[in-house]
Amino acid sequence: MDSVNAEGSLICLAYNLKRMINILGVPELVRRFKALILMCLEIFSIILRRPVKVLGVFVISTILN
């Protein structure tokens, strides 16, 4: 039953992404996702009390260094 729930969730996600692409367009959607990721990284950095560096699509935390 879990796989059925997962499949239904993926279908809903795909449908909603398609709607967002039709409403906003791909460039605007990508811009908003990037802004959301950067905001989440800032919050993560505040929680850790250490700076988080962004290098391309990879996130490098100073905890690892």
C-alpha cells in the first residue's frame, strides 16, 4: 500500500509542477527555486552557527572542513 501512496504523491507532484511551468514559465520557476534554496541555506547556516558556502549546485558546509 505504501508504493501506491508514493505513486499517487508523485503523480500529484508532476501535475503541480506542470501547472507551475504553464503559469510562470520555466525561467521564472527556476529563479524562484534558486531563491528558495538560497533562503533555506541561510536558515541552515543560522541554525549551525557556521557559514555555508555554495559552489555551483553543491553545498559545502564548514562543518565538513
